[in-house]
Amino acid sequence: MPSSTSSSERRWGVLLPAAALLAAAIVGVAEAYWRGAGYGPQVIDSKALWALERSRVDLTRREPFVILGASRILCGADLALLRERLPRHRPVMLAINALYPLAVLRDLAADEEFRGTVLVDVDTRGLTRPMWDLQQPWIDYAAREFSPSLALNRVLLNLWQSRAVVAQHDLSLPNTLRRWLAGDGEPFRPYSVFHADRSCDIDYARTDPALARAQFDEHVAANRAALDPGIPPERFLAELAEVDGWIDAIQRRGGTVIVYQTPISGTRRALEDEIFPRERYWDPWAARTRARVLHFADEPALTAFDLPDDSHLDYRDKPAYTEALVDILVRRGWIQP
């Protein structure tokens, strides 16, 4: 007679594949349902994903072209086109949504191995000292917590999230089941898509940009005083001497720092002009610093694009916008095509 052990093994040999097939079928049904409802795959940004890209700055054999900033450049730069137009460079997206980038510029200045090109998307407010450390927690995570095993985990997660709708938290199987049992409606449909290279596409056809503008205007009306840091031009320029030191450190090693204020319009531009008049803040510093400095208002090609929410580009305009920006940087002799 066969032993009980061999019988148990045979049962498990049947049950395990059957369970795997059932799980795959459930995942497939949920995936098809959410795709049919208009949802698509979405890579979820994280400190680990940022740290993975930060590590590539030092590992690439090509000259790194590091992009710093917040959401405007994050969702405005076409990385595929940059790779095509700048084959000598390896574009690396280190911008972080909603956070000013000077902490990462400081980090690159302290990296004795870094000799690449840095494009820093920042406005005048982002140059003020209270804004310098906003991205520091991401740098600390990359330096103290990120590891090879976490890097591998993040690479595998990118593969999963970029292909499966159910990889998103709100659309996962447990949350889908909970939503159905509770009779809740469908989750929010994002109108932006994040990618594994940390670039972002915004599709304004899927939302109402007028609502975003109205909400910003309401925020300005309610918090006007809080938006003004009250920093006089003399103090602003004196404090930027430290930032000039970071820029000089990179450029002494053979790198290039390009400081770029991306296009804004409407209330956002009016507010910038009111709080930080360009002739008292931006221009005096631009005349002094050894960084290459570009203000969107100085190049008509950069002001020709529609900004649906007065701040960001629709993804359909990203290629033309990136082409215009590269053309300007090449014409000025700041990068080599």
C-alpha cells in the first residue's frame, strides 16, 4: 500500500497548481475589469525608486544629465527625447513632486565623483533658505537605508506596477473585494501617469484644469500672507552665497549647473512677480552666479505652450517643449548635442 506521506504529497501536487490557477484567474478577472473601467498601470513613486535613480548617477558610463526640481519638470521633461537628442548623456530624473530641489544640488556638490550636468528647475521662492532642506529626507534614505536588496525589490516592483493595474493600492484584490462588499463606488481615476524612470505624464483631457486654477486662486486669497516669506533682496542674495559655493564645487570638477525657472502663467506668475520682483531678486543673482541661468520669460519658444492649470504641461506638449528647451541649451552652448 502507498504510504500516507506519498498520498499527502499527491494531494498537494494537485491542490497547489489548482490554487495557483484559481488565483491567476481571479487576478486576471480583476485586471480585465479595471482596465475595462478605464484604469491603466501606474508606477508608484517612492523614496526607494528615487534612491534607485540616484544610484544610477554614479554608475552610468555616460555623462549624467541630472534633472532636479518639482512637478513642473517632473511632468514636463520628455526623457526619451532627451536620450535621443543628447546621446552623450544619461538623463536621470531626481525631481520630487511638491518639494524644492536645492538639497539634492548640495548633495551632488558634496559627491566628489560627480562631474555631470545638472538642470535645476527652481523659482525664486525655491532659492530662499527655508526651502533648501525639503528634499533632504530622500537623500538621507538613499544614503542610510537603501541597499542592494531594496534596489532589486524596487526593480521587480517596477516591472509589476508598470504592467498590472491591480498593483495599485486602491485596485488591489483585497481593496477591490472590500469596495464591492461595502458598495463603494470606483476609486479616483488619476489623470497623471508615473513611469519607472520617474517621469510623469499629465492628461488634462481627463480632468478640469479650470477647477485646479480656481482652487489655487482660492488658496492664494486665503493664505496670501503665508506665501510671502518676507525676505528682503539683500538677505536673499547674501544667503545664496552658500548655494554659489555648491555650484562652484560642481563646476570646478568639470560639471555644469544650469538653473532654470520653468514657465508659469496666470495667478501663479502674477504672484511670483508681486512677491519676488525679478529685477530685485532673480536678475541680480543671475548676474553674479557662475551657474548658467535661464528664465522662461527670456525665451519666446518657452512661453508659447499652454499651461492648463497655469503651472504644468499636458503630456501631448512634452516632446515639443523638450525640443525647444534642448535647442535653447545647445544654442547657448551649455550642452553638447
